[in-house]
Amino acid sequence: MENKKVLTTKQLVLVGLLAALTCVGSGMRIKVPEAVGTSAFHLGNILCALSGILLGPWLGGLAAAMGSALYDMLDPLYISESWLTFLMKGAYGIVAGLVCGKNWGYGKAVLASVAGALTYALLYLCKTFFYSGMLLYGLTADAAWANVITKLPATTFNAVVAVVAAPLLAIALRKALKKSRLLIN
């Protein structure tokens, strides 16, 4: 007999809930205009790390990817890059979930948040250099690197905020989810 893994209703609801929260958190932003494009300080990365920690790598990655890509699809400025956001933010949640594992505490949640944030920052800065800089805007390599440098403050700020906030939220939410028998990871 073939052993098929079926998602439960509880899992689907939690993925949808965290995807919706990620979309809303991504919308809570302060846009910073730059020479080429914009950058933003936002809360979406906290929810991407939290998704991976609470739901595990695959469901957490899916929630992070769907919520972030949905936000991009709702903003004409970002809609053309929503597919890249899906992949990059999905990687954020997957890495956080893989590092965190099943039996986790605050320390593992911090490590998971750091790993997810570093993964996303690297992917985002590579996208900024190659896709946005050289392909879309036709910048030279030097100009594309300059564009990457302008993204570093917001990228670093978003990563640090996620590393601080996601583990604290995860610990608080885990207690409530466990008590209500909704914890799946």
C-alpha cells in the first residue's frame, strides 16, 4: 500500500492564518525612496521566521511564501517580483523550520531566526544585484553593487527585528497553541 501524507484541516487553517498575518505584517511598512527603486522597514520578516518555527519547514515555508507573495501581488510596485518573493520568503520559512526542528526552546528559536534571516538577506541582496540591478535596470556591475549597498540598512534592520521578535512571539504563542491543542510542530 502507498503511504500518503494528508494535510489536516488544522494544518491548512494555521498555514492560511500565518500567511494572512505575514501579508498584513508585510504591509506594515515605512518605504524609503532610493536612487534605484525603494526599500522598506516592515514586520513581514518576523512572521516568516515565526511561520517556520511554529509550523516546521514545509508548512512554515509555504505560509511565509504565500503571505509575502500575496502582499506583493496587491502592490503594483512589487507585483512583477511576486514570484521571486514567493521563492525567497519560502526559503526563509523553510530554513527557520529546519534549524528549529521539533523540540525547540528559546535558544533554538533564536538560531532558527538568525539562519532564516541570513538566508533571506543573501537571496534578497543577490536579487537586488542581478535581477533588479543588472537585468531590469540595466546597471553596470559597479552601479548594481551601489544599489545593493543602499538596501543594506533596511535589510539589516528587518533581520535584527525578526531575530529579536520572532523567538519571543514563538515562545508566547507555543504555550497558547499547546493549551488549545493547536500546536503542530
